[in-house]
Amino acid sequence: MAEVKKENWFQRTWASVSKWFRGMKSELKKVVWPTWSQVVNNSLIVILVSVVFAVIIGLFDYLAGLGITGLLSLIG
């Protein structure tokens, strides 16, 4: 009876890694990359929304601080 020799660990691992990179390359070919103007536009929107939320949170923090200061002055 003939013995079937198993591949060694390095060959099995290299085959798995190689298959993974081939799959990744084929998936990256399907990606639709944005144009530069889309990247700039989306970045500006993110920055604007971040600034608006920072102002809202800052305003809330300021008003909460005033409220707590007022309550402490009434108690003390």
C-alpha cells in the first residue's frame, strides 16, 4: 500500500497565505474608489458636523456649569 505524504507545515501555510492574497486582490479590483472631489467634499462635511457638535456640547456644558454653580450658591 502506497503512503500519501502530507505537505509540511510551511507549504500548507504558504498555500493559505497565497490564497488569501489572491482573494484580497480580486476583491480590491471590485472597489469603486472615490474621486478627489468626493474625498474633499466628504471631509469638509465631516469637519463641519464635528464643529457643530462641538459647539452644541460646549454650550450644553457651559449651561450645565451655570446651573450647578447656581444650585451650589443657593445651598451654600
